[in-house]
Amino acid sequence: MDDELEDGNLGPYADRPRTFPNMRSKAYNPLIFRILMGINFRVLLILLFLGLGVVFYIGARTSPIIVFVFSVCIMSFLLSIYLTKWVLSKDEGPPEMVQISDAIRDGAEGFFRTQYGTISKMALLLALVILFIYLFRNTTPQQESSGLGRSTSAYITVAAFLLGALCSGIAGYVGMWVSVRANVRVSSAARRSAREALQIAVRAGGFSALVVVGMAVIGIAILYATFYVWLGVDSQGSMKVTDLPLLLVGYGFGASFVALFAQLGGGIYTKAADVGADLVGKVEQGIPEDDPRNPAVIADLVGDNVGDCAARGADLFESIAAEIISAMILGGTMARHCKIEDPSGFILFPLVIHSFDLVISSVGILSIRGKRDSSLKSSIEDPMAILQKGYSLTIVLSVLTFGLSTRWLLYTERAPSAWFNFALCGLVGIITAYAFVWITKYYTDYKHEPVRTLALASTTGHGTNIIAGVSLGLESTALPVLVISLSIVSAFWLGHTSGLVDEDGNPTGGLFGTAVATMGMLSTAAYILTMDMFGPIADNAGGIVEMSQQPESVREITDVLDAVGNTTKATTKGFAIGSAALASFLLFSAYMDEVAAFAQEPFKQVDIAIPEVFVGGLLGSMLIFLFSAWACAAVGRTAQEVVNEVRRQFIERPGIMDYKEKPDYGRCVAIVASASLREMIKPGALAIVSPIAVGFLFRILGYYTGHPLLGAKVVAAMLMFATVSGILMALFLNTAGGAWDNAKKYIETGALGGKGSECHKAAVTGDTVGDPFKDTAGPSLHVLIKMLATITLVMAPIFL
């Protein structure tokens, strides 16, 4: 190896400045940011004002509601700038902390550039496929009557797909950008006060959350307003406004596509590095987590940013975009059936709810403040209790703003009391979100019985720890499913009895009631995402503290924050799964409506007694298990390479353990980066190709057997079964992984023998097994569920 690879200055290594030449030597900025920074500030300001003027002009031509949405999103962006300046104004601590942080930043930004370069090429290829399909597909009577031809429809869908993919990528970059700059500031603050460290981590997460949610909302609003003005919607001989939301489906598909590969690649990266570092460092060598002697530790810390921050930003962006679009589609459909004079309120309702989400979540974020007394003793508090207070405040404000929004937008003379029923639907969704957060916290926080029982199982060995963790994960699926079931039935019934009926007098508000409940569940999404981003930032801060060999009292603070971060990450995943279940139900309904429009015949039921349809359901369930297997196997294979490399370094450089030789951190970073990019392709391609291939093959079979809708029916069954299986599998994987991780953290607090005991070694094994569960396969599944729904919606014409 080149001598430069040996340079390091971690703790006792003080002889030379520390560098990591295998990582990027300077910070990476995406091309668009480099172009913007190269423009004169005054010119940039003029362009910005012109852009805002065009946006508001288009909004004013569309609806006052759109102007309101634009205004709130821009104010939230201004607040996020304030939060950024506040976080960046904090000190970075001593030079050894800064050096480690710089290495993490370079590694994360370098991997991000390579990963998203690969994803962008695949997105462009898929865009060409979509364009080809849409240029030769059939058109619906509604499209023909509005003059929206094949070519126009094709270009609109492709443009929406690429915009969704671009915005999802930017959301991922924003998540990573803030985390790699906040981690060292949290580490430095932990030397003074736990409360200050908590506040910095929360505000850094809040910046990312406000930008991600704001981008999802304003992106859809701009697309909607642009199509409204460009296509002359609601003018003579043009498209009706109730059909416009269907043109946005490509945006959701683009966001899902990027989020799936970002989550897979980032998840494989972070967990392969984590598993490799733990197996050799903690289990075999008996050194602490994030010890500077471990060659894989920098790769592990880089992984926290690319897997938990960048991937989660793209993931939550996709979740919000998919739910908004599905609710807009159903709102437009119901308004058309009920002959509502002004349907814009029902269509734009989801955008307004998320606009209020930005406002109330900002209040929750800013409610978490520091204390004047920053001494360590006085500032030891329960971080989860502080975060819960902020969440409770956000919930209360959410109930108030939701009631206001339903009265403002969903009041109609055709059913004067319908808005109140829909307000109750929103309350059902809010209660569902709170229940999901509480259930996940109960099963993953070591203050509660399940995790303590799991930790106790570690006292009798590795095997009993694994058995207890698997059983806990399986058990944890029951309560969430009961909550989801109750919320779907309750919301559907409330919407069904709202008084809205079609021309034949049939109640039509049931599905829209479920959509409103989904919006209620997501009405605090920005605060939930803030708590999620808090987790990896705290985890990274703990690693920097350990590597820079700070006093034990500082590490105790970051350990507490890290343990709480594990719980908040788990609650966010549970929240995302619940919202994915409701959104998939809505997208499934939208798919059936679109098939009916193309086939020009009713399509309201799927009969699984038909053998081919039942086979489609089986294939959907198989897809979930096979995808999970490939995702976990990818982590395992990559982790084996890391384990072999770390073992090699410990054998060939025995002086590492005595701080006489320096580990080659860059080699482990390179191994994990290349392997994760290679391994993410197969499971991602499986998710995209499967529904298209199954639908097309059964369409051909249906053509020769005289069943023209067979392909569409089989895909519908595949989507239903995959959604049900995926929800259960994701709940199991996320909760079991989070519980294993916190059982280890509980033992590390000194319980049951503490660090280094046999019980601790068994808990580390459980945590290692749970790593790909909770951070690779589990979070990828709810993205997969929604992507299956959006891809079937976009590709529906080729199934007929």
C-alpha cells in the first residue's frame, strides 16, 4: 500500500496529520449546486424572484388554494435556512473531532455521487421504456374527448417521472448534507450538555424534514398548476379538473424508483459495514463499538449517513408524494361521481394538510429548547420524554388544523355535514399514527418489558437471544394490523355515511374517507421525520466521540441519545409501514378505476377463485419473501468481505491493537461502496420487472383464452397479496431488528453484566442478525409496496 494510506491521527496517533486519501479530498457538491454557486449573487437573486413570480402567477391562474400552498412551503424553506444557520453556528469541537467528521463527510458524499449516478442512468433508461409504452398504448374515452393524445400523454408522464426522480434524489442529498455537518456539532455539544446535544440533533433533523416535506408538496403543486394552465383544464373541449391528478402518477413512480434503490444501496452499505465492524471488533477482539483501532469503523459511520439519512430522506419524500397523489385521484373521482360544482377543494385537500403539517411540525421542532444551565449533571434528562412532548404538541395542533381544513375545503351544499364526517376520518388517522408510534416504542424501547425480556434471554446464550428476538418480531405484527384494520373500516364507514351520493343515490364517500384518514396519519409527517433523522445523527456523534477518545461521561450522553435514536428510527419505520398500507389500499382502488376506464367496462372485484388470479396472488407473496431474502443476502455477502478485510489487517498488522500501527480505513470504505452498488441491482430489478412481466404474460394468455381482463386481474391479485405480505414482513423485520439493537444498548448501560460480558456478546450477535432486518430489507419493503402500486397504475394499459 501507498504510504499515504497509512496516515492517521486518531487519539494516540499524533505523529502526523490524519488524512483518508481513498475518500474524496474535498467536499462534493452536485453539478446544479456548483452552477448556482458560480452565478453572481445579484443575478441569482433576480432569477429567484422571477422564478417565484412565475410560480405564483401559475398558482393564481389555477386556484387560491395553490397560492396558499406555495406561500407556506416557501416560508418553511426560509425556516429551514434559519435552522441550518443555527446548527452550523455551533462549534465543531477539538481538531481530532473535526478530522474524523471530515473523513465521514468525504466518504458519504463520494458514495452518494457514485450511487445516484448509477440510479440516474437506470431512471433515464426506464423513462425511455415508459415513453415507448405510452406512445403505443390505447387511450381512454376521457382522454380522447379532452384532446389529450398519445404523444402528449407520453411526454407528460415521462416528464413527471423524471421530475419525481430528481426531487427524490435532492431529498436524499439534503438528508445526507445536514447529517454529515451536524454529527460533529452534536459530539462537541455532548461535552457540555445532553440537552444542547439533543437540541442540535433535533434542529438538524428538522431542517431535513422541512425541506423533504416542503419539496414533496411544492413539487406536486407546481406540476398540478402547470398542467392546469398548459392544458387549459375545465375550458371547452379540454380535460376536466377531476381527471388531472391521474397525470401526476408518473411523479410518484419516479420518487418510488429512486427511493427503492437509494434505500437498498444505502441499507446494504450501512449494515454490511456495521456487521463487519461488530463481528470482528466487538465479538472477536473485544474492543468497544466505534473504536479507532477497528479498520471498518469509518465505513460504519459513513453508512449511518448514506443509509439512514440520504435513503430515509428519499424514502419519506416518496411516501408523502405517493399518498398525496393517491388521495388527489380519489378526491377527483368522488367529486366527479357526486357532481360537485367546485371539486378543487377535494382534489387539493392533501396539499393543504401537508402545508399545515409544515407549520405545526415547525412549532414542535422549535419547542425543544436548550437550558441556561449547561452543566452535565443538571442536563441529564430522558431525551425520549422531551421528544414526546414536542410530538404531543404537534398532535394537538394537528387536530385543530385538520378540523379547520375539512371545514374550509370539504364543505359542500350537496351534503352540508359531510365535512364533519371527514374531520372524524382525519381524527381516526391521527389516532392511528399515535398508536403506531406508541406500539413500536413499546416493542423497541428498553424501558419496556419486551426488550428487557429479550436482553434477559441473552444471559443463556446466543441461540436463546435469536429465538426471543424472532418471537418478539412475530408478535409485534398483531397490534399494528388490528389498528390498521380498525382505522380502514372506521374511516370507510364514516366516509360512506357522510351523505355524499352519486347520480343513482349510492353512497360514494367511503374510499375518500380512507384517503382522508391517510392524510390524518401523515399530518405530523415532518415531525416524525425529524425524530427519524435525529437517530443517525446521534449515532454518528457517538462514533466521533469514541474515535476521538473523549471522556467516558461524554460517551454516556451520546449512548443515551443513540439508544433513543434507535427507538425513534423504529417508530418512523412503523409509521411509514402503516401509511404505506393505507396508501396502497387507495392506489389499488385508483388502479381498478383506471383499468375500468381503459377497458370501458366495470372492474370492481377480483375473484381469487379463478386459478390464474390466485396464482398472481401467490406470486405477489413470493415477491416479498424473495426480495427480503436477496436484500439480507446482499448484506451478508458484503459483510463477509468486510470481515475478511478487517481480520487480515489485524493479523498482518498486530501493532493496531497496541496503537503502534494505523488501520487502513479507506480499504474498507472502498470494499463496502463497490459491493453495495453491485448488490442493489438484483432485488431492485426484481421489484420493477415482476409486475410488468406477470401482467404482460397473463394478458397474452387471456387473449388466447377469451379473457381480455385476465392480465389486469392477475396484477390486481399480485398487488393485493404483496401488500398484505409486505406489511406483515416489514413490521416483523423492523421491530425485531430495533428490539435486538436496544437489548444490546440496555446491557451496555451496565445491566446483566454490562459491556464485555457473555450476555453482551450474545446481544451483539442478535444485533448483528437484526441489522439487515431493520435497516435494509425492512425499510425497503414499504417502498416496494408503494412502488408496486404506482408501477401498476402507470403500466395499466399494457395489461389490457
